Amino acid sequence: MRQPSVITRRVAAAAVTLAVTAGAAACAGPQDNDAKSDGSAQGKPQKGGTLSVLNTEAQADFDPARLYTSGGGNVPSLVFRTLTTRNREDGAAGTKVVPDLATDTGRPNADATEWTYTLKEGLKFEDGSPITTADIKYGIERSFAAELSGGAPYLRDWLIGGAEYQGPYKDPKGLASIETPDARTIVFKLNKPEGDFPFVATQTQFAPVPKAKDKGAKYEEHPFSSGPYKVVKNEGDGQHMVLERNPHWSEKTDDQRHAYPDKIDVKAGLDSAVINQRLATSSGADAAAITTDTNLGPAELAEVGSDKALAARVGTGHFGYTNYLAFNPKVKPFDNPKVRQAISYAINRTSVINAAGGSALAEPATTFLPEQKAFGYTPYDHFPAGKTGDPAKAKELLKEAGHPDGLTISLIHSTAQNRETSPEVATAVQEGLKKAGITVKLVGLEPNAFNEARWSVKNAPGFFLSRWGADWPSGGPFLAPIFDGRQIVKDGSNFNHAQFDDAAVNKEIDEINKLTDLSAAAKRWGALDKKIGEQALDVPLFHPVYKRLYGKDVKNIVISDWTGVLDISQVAVK
């Protein structure tokens, strides 16, 4: 039996970050856009000018080994190219993985335990030196070093010998499971089939790093660029970054990034309200500004809605992300399926949506997988509660469960004002369940204590708010960490909240992972989601929607369903 994966120790935390920054893992992409994606309303995009980026969170740890990004990230993908990358197109088209440094998305062997890539010709670093597969191998190997931790952990789990490898500083021989027979060929040997390997190859750990330029933990001060921009300033660990053109980058080898601006100025540590006000006003340099991590709130949306000019400058995005109620069946009365079903029927999703900011910022969910084809979305509603709940059906099930007079339970939530796991959402759940005779006592915990509680095996509560975002648009990174019994982590962060361990489900996960036909895999993930959903191990509540302003001189708005936010590599300011 496969041991619990180290993936589970980091994915959920990264997914939460991604929802905020759309550049840290695991971590909002559109199925529609309020803005014109081709920039035609403001003229054809041209090269030149300075793009300003106004953020709340700093772009910290700007080292490809330490970044946990989806599809290569947003700002990071301007500097770090990878073997593959996300398709830089609007909506569903943007969920596809495409070649970047490589000539294709990878060539698997018969059982997907070996993947081979060939580099494009003419690839160069910022100093004009050639990029080789040795640089990619070294870049990956340094991500295993303890002093450079923080990046996506998949390769530690997937590569043969990865679990024991400690990086090139302690083991300069490197990983034998990464072979470089020549300067343009690289081969990865895995300890199990992984049809999603092309998605993992979009992570910044696959960015080339020349060994001679590596300065360990100080490499982030001047990482060597393989992308269209190079770092010329990095102050306060990402608080203020300035990027300028890499003269040796060529569009002939990169059909994904446009690199229109001459310079990109990234400032962080700003208050979200200030960012939105500056973008709305769009005076001076702010006319050519965007944000990669700040959403509009309900009050701001109301103000924007009354101004047609402002409304035309709002990008709408959907990212693979689900907010849900989690059960721990090890705790009574949630060990009884009928109790879990009763709660599923009683939930008032309309109240929950309102608490999450309204229908403009949240869409009701009855499936665990997000409503996107790439994930394998298969519609189902095993416990149809309608828009406002079905208290009669809930009471009937409670009676069958031995609770004819109702019951009293506790709901754990965070005190953070995030409109996801926060008091407002918890109160909406409480009010809906009350009509079914279920008294809910709310227990609010500060964010760190809340996460420790819900990620614990030993002390996990029976009923709590939770959320999950995917590291890439596929059902695997969504379902496996939550429902694969081999990923239950007893001595660390456990995301299998139900401690669910079903041999048939585990086997199906393994079988789907063997598939390199992503469309076929998606259908299987959707069917598995529907099958698991019958057991009422969670109550899907809503999928968030992301609304972000941009400056009046910003053109060429592209928002994919992979990230859910404006793609900085496509933006022009002239």
C-alpha cells in the first residue's frame, strides 16, 4: 500500500493561498468575462510603457524552488519558464496544459511511469547563455533542499528516490530518476503511473537554474531569468519588485507570453480598500495598474454596478475551488449517515450565498468537483434541498436516525472575515438547520487554531466549515487529498476530513492516474465524485467568483479558468 503522501501536508494551505493570490498553489478563473478580452474596445495592444501591480501580499520567496504556483504563477511566470505551462486564453480554453520550454507536453511510456521531454532550440538565459536540460535537472534537484522548502511537493512523492533525496547541497550526485542523455532531452522516472505529469511540469520547480549562478537561499535576490523579464529590484522580500525586459528572450520560442510592457513595477503591503480605490480612480500611474490578489467586496461591487465606466473595468473569474461543510464520522452523531443526510437536506444555500457576498461573488454547489469540464464536473444533487432547504425531509431523516425531537451539535468556524469559513457563513448554516430542529452552537477559532483543528486526525471536530482549491484543473488534485484513504496523515496536516478509506475508491484513483487521455480521465473523476457524494461525507456549499478591477489604460484582458485572474503575461498598457 502506498504511504500517505507528503502532498497532503501542504496542498490545502496552498490552495487557500491560491484563492487569494492566484499564483500560489493550490490556491479563480472565468467562464465569462465582463471585460473585452481582445482589448478591442481600447485599441490594439502595443509594446511599451510601465505596468503597475498593486497587491496586499508580497511576492515573497521569489525562488523557483520555493514558490508554490499553479501553472507557473502570475508574476513568477514572467521570469521563470517551465517545461509546460497553462494555455494563456480566456475561460475553459485556459485550462489546457501546453508546451513552454519543451516541444510538447511530454511523451509517456506505456504505463505513464516515465515521461520524456525535448527542449526547443534557441532557448537562452538573461545573459545569453543556452538553457540545457542539465539546468532543468539542477533546478528541480535544488527544490529538494530543506533550506529551499515551500514549493509543490509532488516530485518528492512521485520521482523514484524522491522521498529520500535531500538536494544537491548534501547530495551532489543528484537524482538518478532524472536523466539528461543530451542537452535537449530530459527523462523522468516515476514510482507510479501519473497521467497528470504534464500539469506538474508547469510548477516553477521545473524552471532552469544554472548551477554556477546558484546562491542557495540568496538566489531569490537575483534569480536567473528564462522568461521575458528579469528582476532588477527586489526589496523587502517581494514588497517592491521591478522587472525589466530580458533581451535574450524570444517570442520565436515562446508563443504564450506577449510581454507588452517595457517595465513591471510590483508594490505590495497595501490595504485592499486602498488598492480598489486607486484602481477605480485610475489617476497617474494607476491608470496602467492591475492587482493579482485583491477582489472587490459586496459594498464595492454595489458602487461599481452604478457606474458603467467602472463596471466595464471589472474582470470576472472562476477558479477550481469549493467551500463546504465537513463531517468527521468518527465523532457522534455524525457517524450516522442519516444525520449527515438530514443536514444536507436542511441547508439553506440562498442564505449561505448571501453570507458569502451575494450571487455575484458565490455560486451554489451540490457537487464536490467545481463546475468545469476540465475537472470532470458531473452534475448531481443526492440530497436536493432546493434554494432554501427542505426541513421536512431533514426532520424525517432525523427521526429515522433516532432523534425525533431534533438534536444539538457544534459547528467549528474561523474568526477570519473571509466570507468562506467565517462567522457570517457559519450563522447562515445555523439559521437554516434551525428550521429542521437542529440547534447549532457556533464555535469560532482564530485562523491558526481553526486550521490546526480541521487538519487534525486525533482532535478533529465532528462538524466544521472547510474549503479546497486545486493545484491544476483536474479531478485528481481535488479528490485524492480529500478521499484517498492512503493520504490520511496522522502526524501532520490531514485533509481527508472524513478519514475516509475505501479500497474501491483508492483503486479507482490509481486507475485514473494511469490515464494520459485527460478527457477520459476527467469523465472518470466526475463519476467518482458522484459515487463518493452518495455517502454524504460533506455538504458542498458554494464556488467563489472573483471580481477584480483594473486601470483604465490596461488592455488585452485574458482570464482563464486555470487561475481565475487577469493574466499578467497578456496585459498591455499602450
